[in-house]
Amino acid sequence: MHAWLLADNKVTNRVSQEMTWTSYTEQQVRQILKLAATGLKPVDICSRFGVPLIIFRSWQAKYGTPGAELGDEKVKQLEEENARLKRLVADLTLEIRAMQVSQEEPQQPKLRTRPGPLTHPRKIA
């Protein structure tokens, strides 16, 4: 017993003896792959439609995962945010390192000033 996909993406359990996994059209394969995107397990989908799991995986590789276009946009957005955050971390790391280096540098000794003129007794010969 095989399930059949209708044009409106509804699944019916109509018996079709002539339907094998090799006779699915591209549109039907894409509809089957959309079921995987809804959260159904691939094993359950394969048993429902009489498709070996290896064939299901090859369909995924050939036709892609439904909704992948939306996923690509999300991945691009996340990559941009990741790059921005990496730059922010790099800038903050440089600032912290600069502060640490400035604290590690020895302080220049202050010149002592004595009040009044300095007089050294000289021996006059």
C-alpha cells in the first residue's frame, strides 16, 4: 500500500500497485521532501511511500532540502553577525592589551628638584 500525494500537498492512502519509487515525478519527489521539512522522520516517510532510505537521501542530495533558500538567507545573516562580533572582540582585545602594556611599562623616574641653588664647595688652590 502506497500513499499518494495530491496537488494540494495532502496525502491519501489510496492503494496503487503500479506505483514504485522509480515512477515518482520530480514534483512528487519534491512534495515528499517537503514532508521531511515538516518534522516527519525520514524513516517514516520512506515506509509510507515505499521508498528505500538510500533513495530518499539521494533525492535530498539531488533536489535539495525544501526551504533551503530561506536557510541560505539565515546562514548569510548569521555569518555577517559573526564577522561583526569577531571584529568587536578583536578591537576589545587590542584595547585590553594596550592597557596591560601601559601598566607594565616602568614609570619614568621623576626628577628631584631641590629648593634653592645647588652649591658645591670648591677648593681654591
